[in-house]
Amino acid sequence: MPSSVNSSRTWRVCLPVACLLAGACDSASSTPALEPKLSVLQTEVFAKSCTNSACHGEGTGAGNLSLKDKATSFANLVGKESGEIDDAGKPLNRVEPGKPDKSVLWIVLDHPFGKAKGGMPPGARLDQYKIDAVKAWIADGAKNN
């Protein structure tokens, strides 16, 4: 058999295998992810899912929480009491830097309870990668970045 025909067969076999491998790599890397920075969360989570007029936009917002812009979000979230209490009766902050499991923001997104037992945002759970980004931001110290 001429080498050009043999070479052609090799490509016909190798090309689908390479495509399968590339597809596997693409599917793993195509899982959305957000950088855990407040500026990204503001744009991709709060502005898109939380700041409509009936919730946490202009004015004081529902629950006296406005997330209308990055500065307001930081001021209203980090280290601020939420009005919720933990199982031991201690007040929970909206965001407790370094402690997502003690931060009402992450808890209501991932495990709705209390006043937000229906979940946040109401009627439609955020995509898990967005919840994960909020958790990572809090775990990393909830910086104003």
C-alpha cells in the first residue's frame, strides 16, 4: 500500500480521537466560573439578579438592603447584622469575612431559611457557579475588590 494511502488512514483514525479528546477538554473548561471579586459579583450577580425595583435596587431595598452599586453593596453587606440568628441565638451578619457558613448572603443563596426561606432571588435559584463565586469571595475575606 502506498504510504500516502496509509497516512490518510492514520489521519482518519487519529482525527476523531483527537476531536474526542479536545471535546473532553472543552467540556471541562466550558463550565462557567466567576472570579470571586466584588466587582465581578456586582456586575454578574447583584446587578443581574438582585437589584430590580422590588428587591435590592434603588433606595433602601427589601430588608433594608440595597445592592445598587459596588460601594453600596460592600457597605451594606460586609460586617452588617442581618436580623437573622444562628442556632445558638447569636446574630448573623449579612457577610462575615472568611466565614461563608456564618454569612446570611451565602446561606440564603445556597440553603434558604428564615425570612428568605423561599430562596434568593425569589422564584429562581442562581446558577451554582454564581453561588460558588459568592462563597469563594466571602471565604477569601470579602474584600472590596
